[in-house]
Amino acid sequence: MSGASPDAEARLARVRERVRKDELDAVVVTSDESIAYLTGFRPLQLERLFAVVVGAAGGGAVIVPRLDEGHLEAVPAELEPRVYDAGSNGLPELVEALAGARIVGVEEDHLTFARSRALLGHGFDLRPAGAIPLGLRGRKDAAEVERIRAACSVVEEVVQMTFATMREGDVERVVNARAEGWLRERGATGAHALILFGENAANPHGSPGDRVLARGDVVCADISACLDGYWGDMTRCATAGSPSPWALAAWEVVRRAQQEATVVAVAGRRAQEVDAAQRRVIESAPELGRCLHGAGHAIGLAVHEPPFLVPSSGAILEEGMILTIEPGIYERGIGGIRLEDDVLVRTGAPELLSLLPLDLVEVPV
């Protein structure tokens, strides 16, 4: 008897409905997050194949290596466990699970070329179907919203602790390690701290190193954590001592850009409209720096999920989506200011899930 939750059973039924609607015989789900969404366990992929097969006519399977057999107790009953030993790469078990299917949907952004080629060699007609699990994952239910809210709460606490304990002379990589440790102590199964000082903050995806915090530096602290399977993500900024005129002006521009982008994050609007709102504000102040990225992205089982808030995205926002709204402005040789919150899309006004004030914090020197 399956110990699967009613949510897992309902999610599987919705996937099957989409498989039929898209005129597929089956879909193969292979990404960590989509497997977690359908089964309740998140695999450790490495070199081994994990997959969930959902057939249009009913039934399905979950393919896992023998060392992960213990994770299958709560999998929905209609997913037949197909466990393979070290002598197999899992593909024979996947092919067996697809017996009778011809047109098969796959997560095209995840399934490797080698595995795709092997399936084609067995006569399957592969079709892109990543939109099936991603589309369902995009609209969070009440329980998922609360998990993300809880993750945001932990991130807020660690952001506050980071600024409260930071002092002139601190080393960038040590501050990052300390923040990640605090996240782990509070139950985070995934943790990421990207705290950059001074000119390093002008590179949004820089690597923390041996840079020492000096008086006048801008600090850009982007911190995220995964609790109970779901991510929270937040960015706040500080200065070491009194802020410079550039820091004050840049912070004000970014704060206004975030405010205007958040107002647009409602059901029925396009993802590109959220980006356009922040871009209009950031690009109106070229003397302060550059707009290097879109307004943000969706968040959930993965820290970055579609829709992505970029100029090319015509995706329609739907109620239940959770987005990061994170405009930034960056000036090479000086620093960067970014402000990020997690925002729940509603048919009316959006709801902030991260509640820490946007203040430009002054770190004592």
C-alpha cells in the first residue's frame, strides 16, 4: 500500500491529463525537482539515471538505482518501482517501463544527449515536454507557499545576523562561510551565500575571495536557503560606515525599480512587463551604472525556475506563481546595489513573502 500524499496523487493525475491533451503516449520526467514534485523524494543524480514515467492510458513507473530503493515507500501506488543494480545504467529498465509507447515526451532541457540517442535507437519518437511538469510546478498551492514563506523567514534572520556581526576588516569568503553555516544550523538542506564587498559587488555572480571589508565599501548580500524542499531568496545591501553619494543614489534608484516592478507582478501580465518596469527606472540613471540582468525569476523546488523575468519572455503570469523581483545597478570599480524579494502572484495586489525592510544598512567601522 502506498504512503503517498493526496497531493502527490493529484499531481500525477494532472500530469496524465496533460500527456493526453498533448497527444503523447507517455512522458519521462528526469529532473531532480520534477521527480520530487511527483514522488516526494529528491534524487542525488550524479551519474545514475532517475526517471518517472507517466503513461497516457494509466500506470507508470519510477526508475531508481538499488541504493535509492529505500526512498520509494511514499511514492504513489500507480508508479511501479523499477530498481536497477550496478550492472545496469537504468536505460533497459526505462525502456521496459515505456513498453507500448511510441510518442514520448521528455524534459528536453534535462535529458542528456546520450540518453536521448539511446531512446531514439529503441524506436521512440521523442517530443519536448518539459512544459508539462514545469507548468504544474509554477502554480504553488497553499502548502508550497507556506514552505517558501518559512524559507524566507530563515533567510531574513541570517541577513540580519550577517549585517549585525559584520565589521571593517572582515574577509569576504569568511563572511560567506559564516552565513552559510547559520543557514545550515537553522535546517537548510541547501544554502547559498553570495556576499560581495566594494568593487566585487559590481559583478553580480562574482566569487567571494580574500577581499577585506574597508570603510566606504558597498556590501551586496544575496542569500538563499532551501527548507523542506523549497527555496527562499533575498538580497539586501549595506555600506561600511556612512554611504557614499553614489551608494545613496543607486540604492534609491534600485528601490524605486523594485517597487515599480512588483506592482506589475499580477496574474494576467507578461513576464517581460515586470522586467520592462524595472528596466525603465534603472536605465534612466546611466550615470550610476548598468542594468546587467532581468528583473528576476520564479522560485520553488529550484532556486531558479521559469518564467524568467527578461525582455524576451512572453510568459503569462498566473495566480500562485512565486517570483523573485531583484533589480540591480552596477558600476565597475565601485560596486553594485541589488534588492530582492520573493513575491506571490495574485489576481489582485501581489503578496510579499519576504518582509525584511529594504533599508541601506550602515555597518559599524
